[in-house]
Amino acid sequence: MPFIKKEAAPASVPEHVAIIMDGNGRWAKKRGLPRTAGHREGAKTLRRIIRDLDSFGVKYATFYCFSTENWSRSEEEVSSLMKLLEDNLDDLVNYKDENIRLRFIGGRERLSENLVKKMENGEKNSVGHTGMTVTLAINYGGRDEIVRTAQKTARLALDGKIAPEDITEELFGRELRADGVPDVDLMIRTGGELRLSNFLIWENSYAELYFTDTLWCDFSKKDLEAALAEFSRRSRRFGDAK
């Protein structure tokens, strides 16, 4: 197993970092390349940033790979993105050698059988890993996830397993976030846009938001360190007046 050197990180390191990887298409367009080239380059950045997050001591990382809204893109681009995920899923996260636990969130009904099988194998083969937990959001939408969880919780009530008054934020959150993954501490969005785009709506409720104009393909360890440093300077009060 390769040794990953732990870097000197900012004083306050977020436990859970979520990233909206935006700007791949614009990165490619600036270079006269097809959007698909940007997505391929973005995959390389993903691999690199996972290692960087681990080196700084981040325990959980969630990446927005493909949203429920992304199906509205051109058929060519959607097919290319799906093929990229299907062909490179085992390389996107080197969970075998780096002791990473791999998870996936989002609906699987529109994904190919081969991709779903690879996702299931990744989760199964890494379940005992004790390093950083990496979650890839594929065919994911925050509102869709909340609706699915509401339906699941309603079925539990209908089956008599819980009473309606048993449905609390804690219970709903547990059903929403499998495997005990905590809420997001720091949400990073690259590419200059200033919105959440339906990403982890529940989990981002008290996250510190960090936006950068840097396109995802250009996002470096130095950029990540700047985001972590900004996080360490913020005072998180969670509604307290202190």
C-alpha cells in the first residue's frame, strides 16, 4: 500500500468536504477542444484532489459527478460522461491501494447495468477500509434524495415500524445519510458559479460555502489549501450568538 504523506494542514480541518466540480466544458472550450476532453481532464483532477484531501487529514469527501439535471444535456455529452464513468470508475478512486472506503449516492435506475455493477463492487470491496470515505454522487439531486427518503420513511410508518411522531430530524437524517456520514463542513464549488445546484441540500445546511473562479481542471493542491485555510478562519456558531 503506497504511503501517503500527511501534510501540514490549516489548524481547523473540516471533517467532511463536498465539491461541485464545475467548469470542465469551459476549460475545454478555451483550448478549442470538445467538452468531452474537459471531462477527461476533470477525472484526472478528481484522482489528484482525493489524494490531496487525504494528505490534509479530511475524513469524508463527496463529489458531484452527474446530477439529475445533467440528463438534459446533449445525447452525445451524456453518453460520453456515462462512458467515462463506466470505463474509468475503478481508476477515479484508487480505493484498493489507498485504504479508501467508496460510496455512491443517487438513483441507479437510469444507469447502465455494467456501471451499477462496478459501483456495487466498489462499495462491497471497500466496506472494511478504514481510511477516508469518498462518496461519488451520480444521477444525484438533493430534492430527489429528500423525496426518496420521505417515501422510505412513510413506508416505515405504514408498516407500523415507526409512528409518525417518531420522525425527527435525527431519524430522517439517518435514513438520508447511509453509513453514518456526517453533515458537510465545507462545500467547495469551482468554476465561478455561486449556487448549490441541488447538491446535498440537507447535508449542506450548516456548511461553510467556498466559491472559486478556478475551473475544476485547473484546481490544484494550492487551491485546495486556500479553501481549507479560509475554512479555518471562519467561526461556526450553528445558531449560537457567541
